[in-house]
Amino acid sequence: MHGDLARQWTVDELGRSAGLSRAAFARRFTHLVGRPPLGCLTW
């Protein structure tokens, strides 16, 4: 994600690349990072 900031990422795509569902990835990411995945990109 950080290696290609210009790409239009989706939470579904990020979740699949991590081997998780979209919802599971979003929950885990937010818990660990403190921001939702796409919010982290725009922050």
C-alpha cells in the first residue's frame, strides 16, 4: 500500500492480499494502526 500511494486501493483488495475478508481486514487494521485502511492512506 505504501509502495504505491497513487493506486486506487480498495479494502476488498487489501483484505484479499492479506488472506482476510474485507471486514476482517478493516477491523484488524484499525485495531492495530488506529485508523481505517483508506483513512491511513489519506492521512
